[in-house]
Amino acid sequence: MSTLSMRAPGIQTTVLDTRSLHVRGVTTIEGVRRNLFGCTDREENRRFVERELARQLDLDSQRWGFDFATETPLPGAQRFAWQLVPAASIPAALRRSPIKITPKPAVPKQEPKVSSPENSKTQKRITDFLKPRKRLASSGKKSPAHKHKHECGGAHIRPPKVARLAQAFKRAS
Amino acid sequence: MFEARLLRSSILKKVLEAIKDLLTQATFDCDDNGIQLQAMDNSHVSLVSLTLRADGFDKYRCDRNISMGMNLGSMSKILKCAGDKDTVTMKAQDNADTVTFVFESPNQEKVSDYEMKLMNLDLEHLGIPETEYSCTIRMPSAEFARICRDLSQFGESMVISCTKEGVKFSASGDIGSANVKLAQTASIDKEEEAVVIEMDEPVTLTFACQYLNYFTKATSLSPQVQLSMSADVPLVVEYRIPDIGHIRYYLAPKIEEDDS
């Protein structure tokens, strides 16, 4: 029993000498894999990941002026003013689930900062003042005019949309 | 059959110049009374309302009400092919999906026709309520264009403030501030050059300069412009087109938002 024979499907039979296995530090053979890049130090990897995550968190904190670990705004003058909003006012898609609402009295209520006085005014839309109404004809291409009697079959009697508009404009002018 | 003929194509050319920067497409609604166009700009901040009365045309025939959706860029290209003194005729069949523009030179030696495809536009119409305005200001249209152009260098917004002393246009921004005050003209020698203010209540409103500058593209249509304002409603900028109709622009104000 001086040689060990391993057979894997599709792979050439490899013959290993137990002596050479001993030399490589393999004493008990449970499974054998090729080790191309040396042994990994799992502890070192974990520390690396933790260090990177902490660095990233710190960068984000500086960038947004917000401590994401404690969920409080950073003290001092920051680019952004943070405000606590109720979870109900946020679209469901953006909420973490399940929602845990923990009141944070530490968060100061601040008004959003305004860079220039112009921005304090909001541009309204014309539809905020004038009510939309659907155009009457769906095709938009033709609309029988009831003024032309020779055209008027019963089915054709529909209010001409433009005439109504014209009346509105006459009144307005 | 729809047919409308204008002796001077310049009116239609100027109308297109006045709307084509603000609107990309619009529906021309034609009936016995004339041609109407109503459309909002893409951002829905302003509204254009154009009326060309049938009696202002040299020939006008509209057998059936017809709504023609047009790409205003294309229409403008076609109208640029007409000479200022050419006669222009717009024609469309009742169920047509095209409209034809015919240009005739004054001596009838050159006749050109351009056919344009129509679009099926499903645009929203807005009801424009009858409104009594607190202030109406009539002033030379060129003066208004100048003020809008000048003040837009200072900021994005312009404040129009109308009191019994007169009307004040102001803007402020990074480089500083600008104020233009106009007093009512004392003696009206030439009606076209007069500044006339009718005021029930003083009004101060803020508007985006960008849109006002679009509106002043209509300056060549009329020597006078009329501004109508009431608190917290859209401004109306009206240019009367002599003998045929008017173009009105409605502009939503910028309003202080309560964050409560």
C-alpha cells in the first residue's frame, strides 16, 4: 500500500506517493484538492472587509453629514439638513420591511437649507389654475358640424367641439 | 373641405414664429368662426391660445369642423418657403391626413404648393374661465420685449409689481439687481406708444423670465401688448393681431410654498 490511486471521472489517473504526501503536510486523507494560490488567512480577510466597510461608512457619513450607524445627523455645519419623516409618508417600495418606527428625539427639526431666495418660490403649472377637459372628438380629424343640415343624419348630431370653445373665448374676450 | 386664404403670408409666418419655440406640436381647430389653437408647452407651465377669425381671411370656407394636428417645426419650415408678399392658402379635405399650403406670388407668376402630413394629437384642452383681472397694463410690445430681455440677464425670475403709481419689473441674481419702472403715459398722442394701467388692486407676482422671452416672439404681430394680472392666477400676455384675431399666452406664477 505504498501508493494511492485516485480516480476521478474524466480525469487522468494520478498516482501519489504517500511519502510525498507526508512531505507536503498531508497526514490524513479525507479530500484532496489542488491548492494553487497558497492557504487563505480567513481572519485577515475578515479584518480587511471590516476595515473597508468602516472606511466606506465613514466616507458616506462625511458626504451626507449623517451618522448611518446611530442614524443621527453629524454635529456642526453640514451640506444637508436632515429631517425626520414619518414612515407612512414614504412610498412602500422605499421602506425597509418590517417597518420599525423608533422615535428619535435626538434628531433636530431643521428646515431645508435654501441656497438662494429665488428657489424659495415654486414654479406652478398652468394646470394648477385651469382645469383640463378632454377634447370631444376622439379621432381629432373630423367632426360633423350640425349647422349643415344636409349633412345631419340622426347619428351625426353631436355637439361640435370647436363651437363650444369659440363661445368660451368670446366670453373671455 | 377646408380652405383659408390670406393675402399676406406674413401674418401666418409671424404667428408661427410666435409659437414654434414654445410648442412643438399643436392642433388647429377649424370651424365656421375661424381657426383656434390651444396648447400647453411641454412643461405645462404656460398655455398658448390663438384665434384667427374667419372674417379676417380673404376667403374662408369650412364645411365641416376639422382639427388638424400639426408639427409646428415642419409647418414653420414650409412657411419659410413663402415670400412675405405671397398669398397663402391652407387647404384640407374633410377626412384628409394631410394639409396643403399654396403660395402664390403677387403677379401670379409663381405658384408653389406644399403638402404636410397631419398628426393625430390627443392633447388636453384647458377650460379658460372668464376672469376679471385686478390689473391690466397696456404698453408698447417692443418695450415689453426689451424689458424681458434685459431683466433675464439678472435672474431666472422676474417680479412684476403693479400699483397705482405704475408698473415695476424687477429681477435679481448673482451679478446684482435690476428694476424698470414704467409710469402711466400722461398724454396719449400716439396710442401705440402709450402705457395705460387700469388697476383695482395692487398685484405683485413672480414669473419665469424664460417663458416671457418666448412670449415676446409675438412682438412683430402687434405694436401693443396687454398684461393682465390678479393675485395667484396666471398672467395673461395678449397680442392683438390687427383685423384677424389675437394670441394670448397664459403663464403660471412662481408662488411661495408653505412647507407646513
